[in-house]
Amino acid sequence: MQPVTSVMPVVAATTFEFLRSGIMSIWARPILLLTLCTIPLVLAAVFRRSYPNKPLVALFAVPTVLSALLMAKLDLLPLVIAFDCVIALVAFWDLFTTPGKKSFSVTRNCMRIASLQKPHPVELTVTHTGRNSKLIWVRDDVPQEFKSSPDEFTIQIKPRVRAHLHYDLSATRRGAFEMRRVYIRTRSRLGLWRRHLELPVDSSIHVYPDMQQLSKYALLARTNRLSQIGVRRTRKIGQDNEFERLRDYTLDDNYKHLDWRATARRNKLTVKDFQSSQSQRVIFLVDTGRMMSNLSSEGLSLLDHALNSMLMLSYVALQRGDSVGMIAFSDSIHSFVPPKGGMNQMNQLLHASFDRFPGLVESRYDHAFRYLSSRCQKRSLVVLMTNVIDEVNANQVHQYLGSIAGRHLPLGVLMRDHRLFDAADQGFPSGEKLFSSAAAAEILTWRHQVITALEHQGVLSVDVFPEEMTAPLVNRYLEIKARHLL
């Protein structure tokens, strides 16, 4: 048996020779050497969630070209390996210069309430707590139902500085939405790496039907310019006896309503406005079934236009002292707002309608009108907002609206389809267009017969395109009030 001291030099020599042969084999294969050098780099990049930038890709292309030259001249092998090692070390050092989440803080300032398809301002405040100036890209967590302008910011932010970024959101759909985070993309010091940061910032936005039309109406009403949005003055039959307000005289006013004391005090002709002393009711039946799922030329569904018009008329009616309620239905009753007066009722109508969407189901008019008869006994203006597509729903609209004509005052709001009217209005169609134009004309004739039959039963009607529905609906309501039909 040999002593241990005589075996150790043999083992050491064998191990050294094995390592030497392994190193020489790796040295002889530049691609394998490059792979071994980049593995730690890749692991570090994954751990720090950083990604190669374009300069790093271009930099790694240089040793690749030099490695191809080895086929012609093998003496360049040490230079190529040295160059590879230098690039790997520079990239590895530059990787750790990318800033982390602690280098930035973000806050979002935006109102919780937004209007459908109206600009909604948002402000992002980005604070840089690092030591060096950084070029960053900022993008907010905008839901897919929104459009942002601009959608991304590129700023050069200095250390210990706050940057205020402003942009506008435009919602294409109603409902409640959450914005959970803000995305920041930054670079390393040499620009070889880029890093994506997600900073948690929670905000909720509730998109309601168009409410900016309400403030516009209020402004035009105060300045007596409602004709700019299509609301016309209606001649009153009889006299209302409750004083409402003083306003400037116009050519259409009765000179008997002039207030001479206010005229002398203001040095301007002033008239008195009167309103009805009787509080009346307006109840909306809003169809949310398949017939309201069509899209208009503005990209909104018929239900969106119906809700916009409903809110506008509700605002007008509440201002005039009436009570307003709503029933949203399709194959069942989805929401019910009891009729009440006061401007606080607008909040109830908004909350009951902002997250209501059309469903591909058949609407049950019998359920809706039974629910109406059980909840609303007092005579009211019942406004049914729907669409007439086929004979099935046309017969139901005709039957149930006509059945309440004695107890309530029914008003049917039927929305037109641009495709039908455009096909029927073609000048001189020929070929296939002739058949489509004839079919459209036949459908429009049938539609006209349905509306005529409703009017013969004592049902009032508003037949308009969805984009133009608000002003005719308000005008019809004002006409009903002026003629004391309720």
C-alpha cells in the first residue's frame, strides 16, 4: 500500500491537466466562450427585469463579425476573446446602473366622474428621487375602453424634481373602471439596458352618460339661447300662475308680462316667467334588449343615445318642478328609480343607468308595463325609449303603449337606422342597389304605418335619428307642458 503523500502529487497533476485541457477546448471554441460569459449576464438581467437596448445589440454584433474573421486568420483569437470579455464586463457593470422602483414615485390626480366620449383631464406627478438625470418614458394604465391623448410621455427628469404630465381620456363605454398602476421605462447610464417599472397607483373612474350637456343647457337657459341646441320656444295655451323668474325681454314675449319696476331698476326691458303650480310625473321606460345594441354613426349604441336624452329631459323636467322616475328592462326588470322631484334625483338616475348595457335578449314589454302599473298609479308622462325592427316587437309596442293611453300619457321614442334611410334615399339605383333600395323603402313604409297606428291610439311619438334625439324630445316635452296635456 502506497503512502498518501506519494498519491497526492499524482492527483494534483491529473486535475491540473484536466482543467488545462478543458480551458484549452473552451478557448478553441469562441462561441462556447461567449455563451459562458453571457449566461451570468442573462441571469442578472432577468433578476433585475431589464432588457437589452438597441446599443447593446449593436455592440454584440462587433465580436460576432470578428469571430467570423477567425476562419481566415486564427491569430486573432486572443484579441476576439479579450474583446468579448471587455464587452461582457461593460454590459454587466452598466446593468446595475439601471434605476429601480425606489428612484421614482408617481401620483395620479383625476376626477372620479367622467362623461361618455367627452375629454376627461388626468394629471400624473412623477418625482425622481435618484442622483442622476434620467430620460424616462411614462405611460398610464389606461383601460382598453378609453382613448388617451397623448398615450405616452418622454421626459428628461432631473434629480429631486417633480414632473407634471397632463393628458385627456375619452371613454367609449359607460361603466366603472379601475386604473391600478403607472408604467415607467428607463435606461441605464450607457444606454445598453432598459428597464420597465410598474408603480402601483390606484384610481377609479365611473363613466356616466353625457353630463356635460346638462351644464351647457343650464348656461344657455340662463342666457336665453336654447335655440342654439335646437330647443325652441313653445307658445303656451292658457296661463300658468306661479312666478318662476325674471329675464330679459325678447320679441316673442307677451308685453303684458313686462315687469316695469324691474325694467326701471335695470334700465332694460324685463319680463316675468311663470310656471305651472302642479307637480307632474315623467317616467322613462328604457329598453335595454337586443334592439338597442345597434351602433350609430358616432360609435355609440342606441342605448347610449337614449340615456343621454333621458338625462337631459330629466334635468329639464326636474328644473320645472316635475317628478322623474325610470324603469330599465329587457327580459326582466333591471333597475327602478321611483319618481321624485328635486335636483338630487339626478344622482339616482345616474347611478341606476351608468353601468347598464344592452343585452342580446328579447325584451319583455308585458313585464315592464305590469311593473309600471303596480308602482305608478298617478297619471304620468310615460316615455318608452326603444327601437322598432320587426313585427314582433312592433306589435308589442303598439299593444302596451296603446293600453295605457287612458290612464297615462304615452310617448314612444323610436330611433331610426341610418343604413335604412341611406339605402332608400339613393338617387338612381341600379343592379343590386335597386333591390336593396326597394327593400329599405318597404321597411320604412311599414315603419311609418306602425307610427301612424300608434298616433291613432292616442300615443305621442318622436321618430328621429339617435344623434339628433335630445332636442326633439325636449321640445315635445315642452309642448306637452304648454298644452297642459297631462
